[in-house]
Amino acid sequence: MEFKQTRRIKMRHLSAFVETVRCGSLKGAAERMFLTQPTVSKTLADLEHILGVTLLHRGRAGIALTREGAVFRQFAEQGLAAVDHGLTSLAALSAGRAAPLRIGTLPSVSADLLPDVILQFERLSPATPVTVIEGPIATSIDGLRAGDLDLVIGRMGSPDRMNGISFTQLYSERVVFAAARHHPAEGVRDASALAEHRVLYPPPNAAIRPLVDRFMIEKGIAAFPRLLETVSAAFGRAMMLGPAHAVWIISQGVVARDVAAGRVSILPIDTDSMSGPVGMMTRSEEEPTPALRLFRQALADTLDEGRHHPAPHRSRGFTTT
């Protein structure tokens, strides 16, 4: 594309395109942008004219990306995210403070690894404010791509969500069956024997759900009769340690501190097949900020000091884009 063409692309073009894709319709994008639907439609048509390609197929069922649109989406989102980050940094500079570092995370990371990393980061960059947002991995990756987050620490998302996202593996983590100490199932080695107990199971949007479903199929176990699905770490912990006496199928990091304190036991069920990589995700084409570089250093320092995940369970340096 000639430089003269790129100069004709405005922020309104990128915003209309990205919002339309995210909403799945022109109507949804118009509502989000407080514009009329014809205005959004004309803006998209202008963008396609400038680029000389069709980005979207319009239909009664909504919109669908063309092959060219799928490619352009990645760079449009990264461009908007970069501008958003720049505006946030300028606002912080004008206010006499450092730009915040916004971290998306899963419960297993925020309950185990992240507190020590934050303490180490504070030593390296004491003036940088930090915001930690916990949520499902799909939501976190979407927030990273949109520029609402600067990095995400958790399990890798589905392939369709990882386009334009760099993943650096930090360690491998098992999914385990956990229960309060002295629970009747404390010595159970066969998961099928848990049928008489209340079991907390990851919901469909949880990153570990595919691993658990596959484990259940491999072991020939039907759904537990007293099954309750939840993604809430606080609720899961209360159900496990409270009068409900639930057995929790959960990433080991979520209960690591309770295990260390003697409040929780990991049932001796072989769950090696439910291991998966946990890593740091960033936007692949974006140059890391000084704060992000220091946070990476804090992560490496914390893991190298051996405070989390002994060496046999750690794998470093694996990256995909």
C-alpha cells in the first residue's frame, strides 16, 4: 500500500471496523459508538475503498470477515491499542505519575505466583501503579487485544483467539482434585469414587475445562451426580473449606497456599494428563514498554529464585505468535 493511501486512513475508520467485528453487526457497533447505522456503514465503505479490498460480508445474520478482513483486524486492533496506551501514558505523565501496568490473570496465577511477582516488580519499578484484573482467559485475551490490558498471565487461549498474541511459557501446571484436610475422600485414588461427594467442576468458559472433560472421557466417568460448575475462586474455596465439604477440580496454583498451610489436601488421583502450560501473553507486534520489560524481569527473578513451581514442573522460553 502506498504511503499516500495509509495517510487517508483515520481513527474513525479503524474504530468502526473493530467495533463492528466485536459486536458482530453494524447496529451493535453504531450503539457502542453513539452513531447512526448508516454512518458506520459509510465509514466502513470508505475504508474498504481506501484499501481496495472487501473486509466484511454483510447479511441478515450479521457480518462475517473476509480473508483480507481477518488479516487487517489484527493490525487494526493493535493500532488502536497502541494509541490507547499512548493516551494513557500521556495522561499519567501530565498528572506527574507513571503509566499504569494493567495485568489480566487467572485465579491460579493470582492466588499463587502473582503476589510474589508484584513484590519483586515494586522493587524494580516502585513508581509504576499496577492494576490486576482476574477473569476467564477468553475475556482477558480480548482485553489484551483491545488495549485494555498490557499483558495476560494464564493458560494459552484457543487457537482462534491467539492470532497476533505472543505466548511465552513460564511453567507447566496440573489440574488437581482438592479437598479440605481430613475430608472423607482424602485418600481416594480413583476419581469415579467421588460420585457420592459434591464436586466443583470448571464451567465451559474456563481454560481448564477441555482438559477436565478429556480426563473424564479417558477414565470412562460419567458426570458426577452432585456436580456444581463454578469459575469463582472465592466461592470454590468457601465450598471446599466450609460446611459443603466439596471436592474441587481446579488448577493446583489456586489451592497451593492452602496446601502449604495444611488446610487443603491434594487427592492422590493421577492427573498428569491434565497438565498444561501457563505463560505470559502480550501483543506480538508491539514494542514492550519499560514497565513491561521490568515486569518480565520480575517474573524471571521470582521463578529463578524457586519460590514457585519446582524445576521439574517448570518450562521456560517457549514462545508462539
